[in-house]
Amino acid sequence: MTDESRNTGEGVLMGETVLAVDIGGTKFAACLVDETGAIAMHRQVYVDGEADEDVLWESLVEVVDDVRGAAVEAGEHPLAVGIGSAGPIAVHASTVSPLNLPGWREFPLRERMEELTGLLVAGDGDTKALALGEGWLGAAQGRPNFLAMVVSTGVGGGIVLDGQLLDGASGNAGHIGHTVVVPDGHPCHCGAAGCLEAEASGWAIHEITGAPATEATAVVVERTGRLVGRGVASVMSLLDLDLAVVGGSVALGFGQPFFDAAQAELEESCRTLGVLHPVIVPAGLGDEAPLVGAGAVAWRALGRLPELGG
């Protein structure tokens, strides 16, 4: 690996790279990520949530091939592909079934990506990937125990405990979006009712208020923060955590009023931690968190991601 930086024209990379892919509920994105976490050649495409399997795949191929083409022109040859996908997923993202993309149900994403790129492909849930990225370079850097979550089109989570990212039986551990925060609340895409995702996500806000999250009133912002704080409090009490790192377009877009409301609810509801002071903070990597996280998934598969909390 060379120590010389290379200006790609869209960012500066150091040494070798991986191809990072983020599968969200409304858009697909890809870029290159180096071992410092720097990204370059960021491309994204918005997708129709009602599109069928083939149309969704063609959209992903378009954005991935665009990055690969730019990489070749810049003399970049990524070592592997890292995927962070909305869930639920099968272990290692061998299949994905994003709730907001009904056209993909048990879609064989890892196999199809291997065929497309000819590279080693590693995958995980998008918010578990974010947890890796935030523990590597973000707001949880140096912390061996924390919850990472996204409040965006949907709500997801990932948990790092004793320096290890939890997987669970199906690879979906930490999915805080489907903890119930409002008994007998609004119906969720998962089939339950009152889930955090059904009450506080972007799509839920639109369903409940009739307006997009970008037009939310102060009352809606506070309610959303309070419900997120309530869900976080349950996870912290269960797992003895004192840090929650939150990203996503809704949380970051609502800004400080959202985080103030979430912190207030957290302090009211999380009373079991003794001398620990539980806090909920914005993701340190901001808008880049999903792709840096997907890159971290690839670096981990290559055995080159630093130990979390180290």
C-alpha cells in the first residue's frame, strides 16, 4: 500500500480502496472508501419504491457501474465490495427484503453483486454498517459499547457490545425500529402496530400528518424525538449502554430540537444505569455515515478494520 495520496477529481484517497454500496428505502448510492475512511466518486440514484425486482436491480447496476467506470479512469482497483442494506436481511446480506422496497423479497443481492463485479462481496444491515463506521471514525470512536441508529425513511439500529457488533440469529440484531413505543399505535409495514418505525420514521410522519417530514411542525419534531428517546431508553436499560448515536435524514434534518426532546425522554425513562449518564448524540459522520459504514463492512471482511473501542 502506498502512502501517497491520489486526487481522483472528486476527493482525495490514500492507498487502497473498497467499493461501498448503500441500499436505502428511497435511493441507492455507491462510492470508493479508503482505509482512512475518505470517500470519493460518490454516485446515487433515487428509486421508485413500487418498482419491480428487475427495475431496482438495473438502478443499482447503473450507480455501481458509474463508480467502477470512474475508478478505472482514475487508476483505482477496489479490493472488495461492502454493502449496507435496509432490512430485514439474511446473514451477510445473502438475500435482502427491504420493507420499503416490496419488489425485493429475498433478493439474492450478494450473489448478484459478486457476478457483477467479480470481487469479494460482504454485506450487512445498513444501520449495523453505520455502527461500524461510527465506531471506527465517528461519534462512537473509542467506545466499546453503544447503540447506533438511523431515523430516516425507516428506522433501524445496530449494537456494539464489548467491542463486537452484534449479529443475532438472522443477522438483524439491534433493529430498534420494530420495538413497540406506542401500544396499539399505527400499523407498521412489518405487520405489528406501534413500532418506532410506524410512529417516527419519514414515511410514518407523512402517513400520520399528511405532510412530508421536511414540513414537520415543532409539535411533530418533539413527538418524534420523544418516541426515539423512549425506544433508546429501553435498549440502554436492557444492555447497559450509555451512548446512542443517531443519523438519518429525519433526525439530522430536525436538528437540535429533535435531539433535545430525545435526550429529555431518555433521562426520564432510563433510570437503571446508576452512575452512568445516558446520552443521545448526532452521528459524527453526518451524511457520509451510510457509505463510510458500507466501506467498513468491506474492510472488516478483509481483516483490515481496526478493533472497535480500541
